[in-house]
Amino acid sequence: MSRFESQSSAPLVRSAITLLALFAAPVAAQSAHVSGTVFQDRNGNEVRDAGEPGVAGVVVSDQVRAVRTDASGRFELPGGEGNGLIFVSVPDGYRSAGPFWQPADQVPLDFALRTTPPHPAFTFIHASDTHLDSVSLPRMRRLQALVDSIRPDFVLITGDLVRDALRVSDTVATARYELFLRERGRISRPVWTVPGNHELFGIERQRSHVSADHPLYARAMYRHYLGPDYYSFNYGGVHFVGLNTEDYDDQWYYGHVDSLQLAWLREDLALVPAATPVVTFNHIPFFTAVEMINGYRDEPPAPTLITVGGKTSFRHVVSNAGELLTLLRGHRYPLALGGHMHIRETLLYALAGQSTRFEQAAAVVGPSDADGLHFSSGITVYRVQAGRIGPGRFVALPDSL
């Protein structure tokens, strides 16, 4: 939600360009059995050459099933269930040599990994709500400069990546997505993203004049340009899970995780040891107190409540958060990251015998004012040491650039 409601480095730049070329047509749902290999890319050319071994035990998924590679690095997935995308849950001790995802019909369907040193201590940045277009570009460039200065291991950006794709034409939305891809390619560290409500292309049809039959309608545009809208990866002994917490009913988005994603999460977590810390990151948060600051709103475009299937719920939190938290029982769950609220927020709850922090990032796009309060724009920097996640250090961005 915003006041505007009315992996990188040179190889990643190359990968972004490659993906744009791959997707001359929208991603189609997979319809056949798929198989492939995860291999150790010793020379970094993203092609499996003679003598490059397969990597065993790596989790691969089609956003429905999650399987491990066999001793030779091979995997197999049934067809017809996913969204036409296959991703590798990058394991500890490796990084992707190219994109971590591919179209299901890619031939050969091979994923290149390169070994990395152990990371018992590491740093990552949580940023959100870049709302990128030509006007907000200077603020995105400031984020890039901060990454160059802080030099984190990676960056998470939790949605509302583009100014808006909800209410605009195909031409405008496409240009904004492509601008985001180019600017992400300028960031000097790997970048992991999830969608926000502003990435749901064209769903406010009265304003966008986009047909629901458009091949990139709603979630399809994000998948077309940025790949899986929910997935996982591993780093430094921590399992990171990116979620899509934006659902929609007719023309209106709301916080919710659908049943397909819940089923995938159950499979993904079943392959994670109980002692491994899990961090979730998504756009619309599980819980927030910011709505108390904003106050109740009946008016469009983003009222406080929504009624779907006869059930009324709060629109700007995940209405079925309890179902997700039930799946996480039995796992170490120290941190849940969200965006959407444009305010840096920390909530601490005791859940199932452990403390979980629910933290929202401020907005990169600018500061926020609510109920006479002024909230700074900025990012949060987290330090992780032996699986323990520090409190997070807020780094403010100037009000104007």
C-alpha cells in the first residue's frame, strides 16, 4: 500500500538480457513431464561441459512439487501442474551461475551452480516499494549506491517494484517492468524479488482497459519478466522463502496466499531440517499495526476491508496468515519480512515456544505521512552470525533526491 494508490553484477545484466530474449511470448503452463540436471559449473559459462559433475540433493520445483536431485544431479517433475516455470532452490555453498529459474520447455533444462566459500556470517539488505518509473529513478539509483557502499551478500526487495501495473495499459506496464529489469541489473549484488500488488497487471480493468483474457494479465506479467512469484533459496545456514501474498477478486487485490502456494510451501518445508532457521519475505505483511495509524477507510482505491466469497477480512494483511504459520510450526522461525506499509515496523510475538519478529521495510520511493507522523524512507540492513539474525539497522534515504 502506498501514498501513490490513486541477481546482479555484469553476469546478471547478461542474464536479464537473455531472459528478455527468451520470453518473446508469454510463459505457458507446462503440459508434459519435465526432467533436467543441476550441475557444478566449474568454468562459469552456464553450459555443462565434459567433466562438470551433477550436484546431488538440490531441491528443484515447479511451484507445485518440490523434489531433490539424485546422485547424478538429475531431477524429474510431473507435468501439467505448475505455471510453466522450474526453479532451483539454490543450496548452501553454491550460487547460480545464471538465472535460478527457466521455462519448463527449455532444452536442455539444466541449472548451473558455482561453489562459494562457507558463510557463517553474512549481511543482507531488506528494501521494498521502489515504485520504479522515470520520476522515482533517482531513488532507485540511491538504493544502488547504498548497496555499493554497504556491500551486502544479497538484497531482498519485497514488492511494488514498479510504479504501477494495476491500472495502466500493456505498453506502460511493459515499459516499467523492463525499466526495473535494467535497473536491477545495475545493482552490484544478487537481488531476490517478490511481487507486490502493483505488479498485478491490469486487474483494475475500469482504469487499465485491459482484458482479463490478456496473456500477461494479473500474475502472468511478473512471471513473464521476473520468474517464479514464490520460491526459496538457502544462504549461510538460513532457508529464505519468498511468498506471493497478493491475491485478487475480480478487480481488487487483497492479502491472501492461495491453496496452490500453501501446498508448495508444505513440500518445500518438508525438505528443510527442523533446526534450520527460516526467514519469509513477501509484500503484504502477515501482521501490522500500521493500519491503526492510517485509520479506517471506506473509500477506493484501497479501502480497509474486502469481502470475498461472503467473508469479510482486512485487505492489507494476509487474511489466512494462520495457515502459513501452522505450516511453519516445528521450524525455527526468527523473522518474517514484509513491505506494503511504507513504514519501518517491528512486531515481536511468541509463537509455538519461540519469538518471531514481523518486520516491515520503509519505502524506497519516499517517506510516508500518517496521522500527523512523518516516517522516513529507507532500507534495513541485517547481520546474520551462525544462524542468529541481528536486530536490523535502519538506513534512511533523504526525503527528496
